[in-house]
Amino acid sequence: MKKILFIDDQAEILELLSELLSAGPNVVFSECHDFESAMKAIQKEKPDIVFTDHSLSGGGGEGLKIVETLSGSGIKVISITSDENAGAAYELIGVKHVNKQDTDELKKIIDMV
């Protein structure tokens, strides 16, 4: 069973991602809206993969903090932000980036999990 954690402060994005996951019976889906709840969920749930937005209602950069925190943990992180400049920054540090509006690409990634 795969554990997936989505971190985004936009409820409509989390709802969409939850719908994309609905076909997978071997997937445990969790969601968080801010950095603090994300850190707690990561410790408690021990996800296999984390999809994180760049900005979590704190002015930006929280997604990068999550990447730094998870570095070396074995947890795969994927950036989901509509900010292409932030997305490019994630790719520069070796983190896959997908525009959160690209539902086809998100569905492909989720299906591979």
C-alpha cells in the first residue's frame, strides 16, 4: 500500500487531487494545508510520496523547506505549483515539478505510484 501526502493551501486543488486518486484501492491519501500540519503528517503518516505546493499561505518558500526537511529521508517529493519560476527552482535541485493545473500529468504520476 502506498501512502501519498498532498500539501496545498487551495482546497479546490486538494479536492481535484483526491478525485484523481479515487481509482486506487492500494493508496492512502492524506492532505495538509500549511507547513506545520504537513510536518506533523509526515512524521505520523510516513508517506512514500509527497506532492507539495511552493507557497502555503505564508508568503512562499514553504515547499522548499519541506524538500530540505525530507532530503535523505527516502520520501519522494514532487513540486506542484503553478508558479513556473518556482517550478524551475525545484527542477534545479533535482525535484520533479508539475504544474498543478496539468491534471493529465498529475494523473500519470499518481498512476505510477
